[in-house]
Amino acid sequence: MKSRSYQEELNFIEKFGDFSYRIKLGFVPNMNVEGLFYVNQSLEHLMFEELQHHCSCNGIGGFLPGVKQIGNVAALPGIVGKSIGLPDIHSGYGFAIGNIAAFDLANPMAVVSPGGVGFDINCGVRLIRTNLHERDVKPMKESLAQSLFDHIPVGVGSRGIIPMNARDLDEALEMGMDWSLREGYAWAEDKEHCEEFGRMLQADSNKISLRAKKRGLPQLGTLGAGNHYAEIQVVDQIYDRFAAKSMGINYHGQVCVMVHSGSRGLGHQVATDALLSMEKAMIRDGISINDRQLACARITSEEGQNYLKGMAAAANYAWVNRSSMTFLARQAFAKCFHSTPDDLDMHVIYDVSHNIAKIEEHIVDGQSKTLLVHRKGSTRAFPPHHPLIPIDYQLTGQPVLIGGTMGTCSYVMTGTSQGMSETYGTTCHGAGRALSRAKARRNLSYQDVLDKLTTSGISIRVASPKLVMEEAPESYKDVTDVVETCHLAGISRKCFKLRPVAVVKG
């Protein structure tokens, strides 16, 4: 197919709201539905600049722009509604990161694609509150950061300190947070404040390869590297006092802990194994796709079902992993403050997944449908009164945790009814990369980034110096722009803002 000029591409993209654009049929071949993406003025510039660069290279080399990936997802068999991009969207494997798509289970041609979940299955965020004030932490900020760093293993190839054998791993893969609860690494209330209550019931450890298990066995209770972190944060602004109070957030300066991690090497291997089996299934079933990274299988096929059961087990592993790190963070705080986690009120506010596919009920074109919703680099954001959110949040909507970048603020939002109807109850997940890791290392200085963090009063502990450049705020979009876009578009609502005082990274 002859590549189009940038101006010709723009003919297929139409603004239809203050913060939304429509991608018309024909933008890429074989689209079954239209595309949709949300941006404000500054994020819009980044999206179109990416497309313009792609056109200037005649589509050769580099990553596909986010808008093209939204279009390619819209061409997958069985997709319904729209292929949706959120304000933090950026290029990813198959699906863009920040892309949502839903597939109709009633359609025998509908597919599941590991590229729509990502390699780090159930990469997600957990927020833990405390009854401490910033003034309590300030004098001992360095020792507290060091205590977190000492308690939680970090970095590439880090090994966990949670004792586990092969049988324990199989049980954890199938039981999720119920395993953590049984073994004493979680509180009963933690489970209530977790997406899916910390356990996907369709998980089957027999669908996880021996290689994946071998990678996962030593890594339980580890943070990993990349954009994963544990942060000590303080409440900086409260926008919705009623919703914040329901989460136990009562005043400015209240100290929280945010943990961002996923399923480590186990989840990566599950995705890799599935992609290999699905490439063969596509040939057998005659499935045609625009991009081989979108390798997929019919949902009802053996390959599709095996992946969903394996993905669910990897998701359970990730919840056990974050539960184990919650246990370790509680120990770190208790040690520093000569107290107990209970006396410090270290309760989980909520735990959300950013990379997952789940079967849900939604209204599409006025009809109730059972859908397989792929959320990659996006967060479930169910509205008030939804039966799948905890009783504590029935009046406010589900808490949505939006992690910032190293040294910048994070946000907590709540789900809305408008988001339920427009985006399958989904919103953004974070800032979204603006520079590739290689470009960040070339453009930024290790010492400059450290000096900026120190000037901002942020303590940092990092296992790998190169990560300081890769994860610097300059490498990402502005998280406030992303959150404001979602808030003003009505797909989620701001609740409170957090700023970091100490960061632990791989």
C-alpha cells in the first residue's frame, strides 16, 4: 500500500469534542470500527508530531505512532464499539500503551491478543495510607528511604525473601491474595480493597510453562526495574473531600506509600509463550491482521483459553507480589517508627491493574453485551454503585491510582458513569513516555537528574544508575496534563494529589 502524506492522513482524523478525536474508517486497512483518542492541546501536539515524523520517513523504521496502533487494533476480528486511546498513550508492542479494546464473546470470530495486555501482566499500583504527617517523616526521611530499600529487593534479576517452593508457587498462581492471606502476608481488609478482590478465579497454574515458573519462583516480593517503584508520598491537594475521606485521607501532609510493580519474569514468559502458539493458530484459523505484533487467537480456541487461564494466573502472581511488598513496607515503617503497622494505620486504599484482559458486562449501542475488555496501560474506573467495587466506595466510585514519574506528583481519581459508557469504565494509568529509554540516556545527565530531585527535597535509592536518566520526569509526558484531560473529558474525576518525598527504584 502506498504511504500517504501527513496532510492526507489528517483527512481521516477529526476533532469532535474539546478533548477527543475520531479516527475514521480507512485510516488503516480493514478497520471494523472507528478509533477514538483523548488529548488536550499540549498532548495533542505530541500525538500529531509522532504521526508527522512517521509520514516523513515513509513509515519505515522506528515505532508505529499511537494513532496507527489504535487503527490496527480497530481491524482485529470481533472488536466492538471503538478502539480507544487515552491521554497517556504511547507506542507499545502490538497495542499502544494506553489503548483499550473490547471483543464480543457472542461472536465466534472474536479474538484475544497478548499484545493488548502487555508483557508485564497485571503491572499495577497499590496505595497504602498511614496516620503519619509529613512532619513525622521529614527528620528521618533518609533512614526511612534506606529502610524501604533494604526491605524490598529491587533491580533486574532481584531475588525475593519470601520463602516459597514449587508447590507454594502453584498455589499462589491459583489463589492470588488468598494465598497471601493464608500465609500471613496480607490483612483480610487488603483483599476487599483490591481489583478482582486479588484473585482471578479462572487461573490455572497448569497453563504456565515450566520456564515461566522457573523465572517467577525466586522473584516473589521483588520490585524489579524499569518504571517500577516504591514511593513515600504526602497528600498535597484534596479535590473531593467526601471521596478522600471514604479512603481514609483526612488532611494535607498525610503520608502514604505507593507500590508499582507487576508479574516480573513469570508474566513476561507467559506472554512470550502465548504469542508463539498464537502465530501458529492464526495460520490454522485464517486470521489476518495488520501488524504481526497483534498475534491473536479466537477467544473460544484452545490457544485463546490457555492464554486467558495463564494470564489470570500471572495476574494472581502480581497481586501476591504486591501483597508481599506491602508486608515488607509495613515492616520497614514499623521498624523506623518503633510501632506496629496496625498502630500506623497502614491500610490498603486500593490496588489497580494496568495490564489485563477481563470478561465484563457493558452496554454497546444500547444493548447489554458480555465483552473481553483488553486494558493495556490503562486503569479500570468503575462508577458509583457498581457491584464489583467495595462497599466502602459504593457512593464515590472506584479509586483510580495514577502513578507519576520519578520526582513528580501522582493522583487518585474516581470512576464515573460517563467513563462507563464511553471507555468501558476505563481511564489513564500514568504519564506515558515521551522519550525512548535510549534517547533519555543520551539527552539527560545522571548528576543533573539527581541534583533536581535533591533540590525538590526528594530522597532517592536506586539500584541501577542508568535508570535515573531513563525514568527522569523529562522522559515522560506531564502527568497533570494527562489527569486534567481525563477529568475534564468526564471519564474519571480528580480526588486528591500526592507528591513524593522518597523514591526507591530498581
